Amino acid sequence: MARIAPLEAPYDPKIGELLAKWMPPGSDVPPLALFRTLAVHDELAARMRPLGAGILGSRIVDPLSREVMIARTTALCFAEYEWGVHAVAFGKPLGLTDAQLYSTVHGGPGDSCWDRKQRNIIRLADRLHHTSTVPDQLFADLCTDFDHRQILELTTTAGWYHTIAYIIGVAGSVAVGKSTTARVLQALLARWSPRPKVDLVTTDGFLHPNAVLERLGLIQKKGFPASYDQSLLLSFLSDIKAGRRKVRAPVYSHLSWDIVPNKWQEIDQPDILIVEGVNVLQTGRLPRDGQAVPFVSDFFDFSVYIDADEAVLRQWYIKRFLALRDTAFIDPKSYFHRYALLSDEEATATAIAIWERTNLANLEDNILPTRPRATLILSKGADHVVEQVALRRL
């Protein structure tokens, strides 16, 4: 359950009027959970709305530049909910590409998808987030494309979405899973001296394309061992271990729920590579002739398993499904757009059915049995706090 529960309909007339102002005119989408959480303190929400509306409605900074700043800031703050809202409702309609959205989470200003102007916005977001300062050289670079009013507005935009991220974090409205843990670990490791290069790859990119899964009758078993292109994943890890330059990993879109054709994440000799996914500790059937058969985990120096009780995992899945219904599923291009207008009761029932039919079976048969193979096991409680740490004796 959320620590600060969003208000639910039917609303007091005053609250209903306030929530209507937060949503786009004529929208048939129910008020977002974030707005319903803010409405718990209706006076604060009323004071905040003019600034938020002013940022979104301003033309001092062009909308695309604004969305680059918002996407990077919310990604740095691990505010998945808000990042998803803007990626779907604003970023993509304004022209942000899948590669750019991916870079706001997993990349940086040096990625080839950014032009000079956008690269400096990413740099500004990063410096404000990590140091709350803007060095002279960065300010000079920003002045190449922005005047002082625009720089002030970009800075205020970063501050506003930090505030939104804090509210989301306090309310506990979004589940924290292995993907977020991997990103936190990446950020922490990158701060080690002497600043190692830390890259992150998810095994989602090594799923077979949906067309292949349909042909093999595995579309309802997505995430199960047979749904992955194991040979491609092993080849990728072998090239990384061999120190090869610019090794490519396929890119997966959670919007289309499919591999993105002709899109690649390029990994160029990192000091540390984090590989995140449900299948990373799984083994295959051992050959009876004793011949060597590599497993994904053979390439790992250290492995982490994030654990929680099944009932807790089930509740997190339901909460995430409801959050996605309010964000990513709204996009007509979403594979799961059909769920966008479900009521809370319908969405909960749908999430439970999917969990029991697919995710629970995968957990019990393929994921949970790999837990003892991990170097480190982090056991979490319902409030996402790590309650127990088990480290294999080295």
C-alpha cells in the first residue's frame, strides 16, 4: 500500500475542481495518482499548480528542450512514474526518439543521439542533480544556444521535477525492483575513485522478437528461459570479456513490448558491466558427454539476487500495473493500450490474472531456484527496505 494514499472518487466538489485543473482540458483519463496524492494537501496542491502549469505552458524554452531536461532529471531521481508520464504524453509526440529516451536513463551527454544544444541540457541536468552548481565553462556553453531567461527556466524546471520526485518517493507509489537497484548500483560504482566506466545492460534486449515468439508459441511465456536468444547473449558476454571494442546489444522497447529493429546499445570496454535480468543466474541441461557448456553466470565476477516473499512481489506487481495504466499504457502505440481505460477494480483483477498465469509460474519454476547461486542475496520487506543480507563466503 502507498504510504500516503491517493484520493479516490467520488471526490469532494472542491477536490474534483482542483483535480480537473491539473488534467488537460477535456481529458477522459482519470486524474493521475500523483495529482490525487498532492490533493491530500489541497492547499499545497493549489499553490503548486500555477508553477507546474507555467513550466509546461511556457514558450520561453522550446518544448523539446524542456522535455529533455524533464526526462533526464526524473531519470536521475529514479522517478519512474513521472518519467513515464512525460515520455508518453509529451516527449515522444514532440519528437524524442526511443534512442534519446533510452539515453536519458542509461546514457549521457556524449551519446550520439543528442545534438549540441540537447547535450548541454543533459550536462546541466547532471551537474544540478549531483552538485547543485553550474561551472563557468558549462554556463558559457549553454549561452551558445540559450539566453539568461531560458537558462533560469531550465534550472527551475530541474528543481520542480526534483520536488515531484521527492513527493513520489515519500508516497511510496512506485515499486522498486531489480532495474532500479541496478541503476542505483551503477551510479554508486561510477563514483568510486578513479571514476570507473560503468555500463548497464538488461537481458530484455536478448528476448526473441515477438514475431519469433508467436511462431514458436511462446508469446505467453515471455520471460521464461526459452523466450531468450541465449546464444546471442552468450556471444555478447564473451566479446565483452575478451575486451572487444564497441560490442552491440539489442534494444528492447517496453512501449511496443518488442525488440526495436536496427537499434543497438553500444558497449565499449567498460571497467564494470552490470547485467540485469530475471534469467542471469539460470542454467541449462548439462550434457552427458561432459563437454563444456557456458552459462550466462559463468561470465560474472559477482552476482546479486533481490528477494522478497511471493505475496509482497504480487502486491508490487499490481501497484506497478496500476501505475503503468496511468502512464505508458495511455499511449496508443503501447502494446498494452487496451488496459488504459480499465477501472481500478478491473486493472487489479487483470494484473492478478497475469501474475498468476505467467509471472508466478516463472518465479517458482525458473527464477527462485537460482537464488542460492547468487554471491549476494538482498531480502526486502513490503516497504522495500532491505531487511536481510546474505553474502556467500568468499
